[in-house]
Amino acid sequence: MAGKRAAAITDRRSEAPGDVAARVRAVLETVMDPEIPVVSIVDLGMLRRVEQGRDGVPEVVLSPTYTGCPATDVIRRLVEEALAKAGLAPVRVRYELSPPWSTDWITEEGRRKLAEYGIAPPQLKAHGDAPVACPRCGSERTELVSAFGSTPCKALRRCLSCLEPFEHFKCH
Amino acid sequence: MATATAEKLAPPKAADLVTLALRLGDDALVLGQRYAEWVGHAPALELEMAVSNLALDLIGEAQLWLDLAGRLEGEGRDADKLAYLRDVLDFTNLLLVEQPNHDWAYTVLRHYLYSVYHRLLIEGLSRAPEEAFREIAAKVLPEVRYHVKFAHSWVLRLGDGTEESHRRLQAALDRIWRFTGEMFTDDELTARLEAAGFPPLASGLKAAWDEEVGRTLKDAGITPPQPRQMITGGRIGHHGEHLGHLLAELQFMQRAYPNREW
């Protein structure tokens, strides 16, 4: 298996029937993170897989992000509502802890959307010491203002070139 | 020291696993509540964000452990029921985490002393024989490491800061030291679980804690008071006056409107 990330996201061993799974995934790509409305939960790497329950009901298996993230319950409800609205109910939604989510699971698309929105995306864990570039002007001359931002996942930084503050999605 | 091979280990008792999960959950819940008390009163705006994020991490962790305790117990209790419907005598948290915040120096020092122990404990638990414990430990470990970094940087900042910050930090250490022994106090539960293959849960963590904390205190220029009687009792529900007040606030809504949900 090509690495934990691949296994967690693309594991299709207990995949629901092709067309159902594809439709569910398509809906989940429209469920946006409540705090960062430009990225979907799929962009964030939260979708582990879509399974077929033993009773035939499809199951969406998600990964929680930060332990104390207050959006976790909200996201579950948003997923249930979106699936119901798309006529795909009944569907069960559950969270699985293991393997633990990492910011490495955020897709390339997700990273691009974060930067476009003004949030510096997280570095890959293997490059934890890489400089954080300003999402506005691209300069790598940035400094940490506060390890804690408006949400547990973000830190506050300042660009020393264009002087604008910005948030940085922390590597986790 | 004899080591037990896998075949000779007796499985842990279910009741012991419940109690361990409760202890882990109660420590996190009470400390989370203490951090939440700083919201609106933190010394700086940046720290308002910090305390709420730290509190959220801890309360999220408490939810995981308390939900596990409820599942293992099998009597229909979940994290909400355990957090809101137990009284003081049934709480199993360390006395260390229920102490009031006093001032910022005491708060960060308490957090640092607890977090180093907590990180050592969680690192061990990520290799526990029970999968449910391993899973939660693996999930919270990166966040606990973050907490150690945060608290450590503040201990150094205050210790090596102004005359006042140094004085307050030393006073905090003098006041808190007697509560640090409980983290490393073995009891029958820890003995049974360790015999069943669990990693060190108490005294086995002390050497590493002493070394790491010792270096930090030296860097911060503060000295622990002379050896004193260590105060214990939290693990068996013998709490001081403080926990009662904390729970009265935490549980107010359930006490005023029993079984109400919103």
C-alpha cells in the first residue's frame, strides 16, 4: 500500500456500489468547511471512504481533524443534510480516529484554495521547517505573531515585505 | 526486574480500564475548564486566543476519554453524562489541575508541569495493549506536544523576564510543588494495569519528568522548595474545596435544568 495517506483516502476495499459512492463523493465535495468556506471536507482530506453498511445503507466514514475542533459536529450535520437534499438518504455518517488525520492529507487543490483565500497552507510534515510564504505577495520573509489564531488550526503571521498580517494553517 | 512475556500477561480488568479512561478524561476536563476561565480576562489579546484554543484541545481530549470510559462501562453513560452528572467524590482528576489559576505565572507553570507528565503518559499509551487507548493517544499526542511548547516558552519568558515576572513565577513554584507528587504516585490500579502490559502510568514516568523539568526550571532561574509532603487524594475522589466550585459552574445548566439538551 502506497503510504498511509493513500490508504486512508482511496481505500476502496469496502466501497459502496460504484454509482452510489460516486454520487456521495460528488455531494461531499460541495460540503464546505464552516470556518474556511472555500475548502470542502474532501479538500481537507477528512473523507476516509464511502462504505457499504451490512444492511445496505451507505456509510460515510470521516476523520476528525483537531481533537477540540468545534466544527466536528457541525460538519457531520452538514454532510447528513447535503446527502438528504441530494436524495441519497438514508446514509450513515461516522467518525473514525485511526490513523489520525494530518495536514498532509489536505489535497493540492485544497492548498491552492487556502492560499487564494489568504491563508498560507500548511507545509508537509516532512518539510516542517520550510519557510512560510505570504499568500498575498509570495515573500518568504514572514514572522510568527501568535501561535494561536482565530481557530485551533491556524497561527497568526505577518509579512515583512508587504507588511500584511495573514493566517497560517499549522502543520499538524 | 522481571519482565512478563506476552503469554503470561493477564488481560486488564474492565473496571480498571474504565477508571483509567476516567482519570485521563477528568484531568483534561478540569484543566480545560481552568483555561476556559481565562477567556475574557487573559493578559493580552493573543493570549485570549491561546487560552480558548488550549481549552478546546483539552475539552476535546476529555470528550474522547470520557466517551471511551462510558462505552467500556456499558451502562449508557457518555462524555456528557460523565462530565455533567457526577459530583466531586466521583471525580478522579489530579489535585494539580483543579488548583485555581491564581495568576498567569501560576497558570503557565501548572500547565507546563502537567503537560510534560501528560506527554510522557500519552507517548506510552500510544503503545498500550488496548487499541482504544492507542487510538486516542495517537490522536492527541501532536496537540499535547504543542501544549508543552507553549507552556515551556512562557515559563522561560517569565522566569527570565522582569523582576516581577520572576518573583511571581518563583512564588508559583513554591505554591504548586506539593501537588506534583501525585502524578507519580503508584496505586493498586496502576500496578494492576502495568502488570497487564500497560506502559508506565505513574512512578515510571518520574525520572524523565525530573530531568526535563529540572532543565527548564534551571533555564528559568527558579528553584523548587525543599522536599515537602506531597499532597495526594484526587485520584480517589478526595478533593479540596476548589473542585466543588469548579463543578458548580461547569454543571450549572444541568443542575438547574436536569436532562435538558440544546
